Amino acid sequence: MARMIEDVASEQQKKLFFALCHNLGYEPEVAKERAKAKYKLEHFPEITKYQLSTLIDLLLKQQEAKKI
């Protein structure tokens, strides 16, 4: 079933995701591929707000752990 347009992650979420990836030393293309594999997506732009929010939360936790 196709995702509704309002379910698709926002550009702001995507920018935050890639900024966090950069700060943690992850290559953008690798991060996209891992996200696609995790959620069984054919294309990264299909990622939903909820899915990307979950990944952002994980990245924020990793970033906090690096500070310790």
C-alpha cells in the first residue's frame, strides 16, 4: 500500500538525520542504505516521519554516549 504524502518524512527531519550522521562520522550514502534496509524501502524518500524519528532518536543517543 502506498504511503500517504503526510506520512513521508519532512525535509527538516532529513536534514537533521544527515547532520547527526555527519557528526557521528557516518557517510550519508551508507546511512541512507542502512535506513532503507532496516525499513525494507526501495527508495529513501519513502521513509516515514515515524521511521526517521526513530532513527534520529537512536543517533541522538549515540551522540550523547560519545560525550561521556
